[in-house]
Amino acid sequence: MSKKSRRAFSPELRLESAQLVVDQQYSIREAATAVGIGHSTMDRWIR
């Protein structure tokens, strides 16, 4: 069996994604959907 590889996200993408929620009043789910990641990942990036 092979290991499932994890996607790598740049610090810039993480910051811009978190700013959707903090600065532009997106919900966490809306921002996560727009970026194409899970909402729990988005929640972690914001914290």
C-alpha cells in the first residue's frame, strides 16, 4: 500500500484564504469552498 500524499499550501495562500474570513466577512465554509479546501483546514489556518 502506498501512503496518501498531502497537498502543500504556500504561506501566501494560507494568509489570503484566512483574510477572506477575517477582512471580507466570508463564513469559514464559504471561504473554504472558494479556495477548494475543507472547512476544518480553513478553521485551523484562521486560528
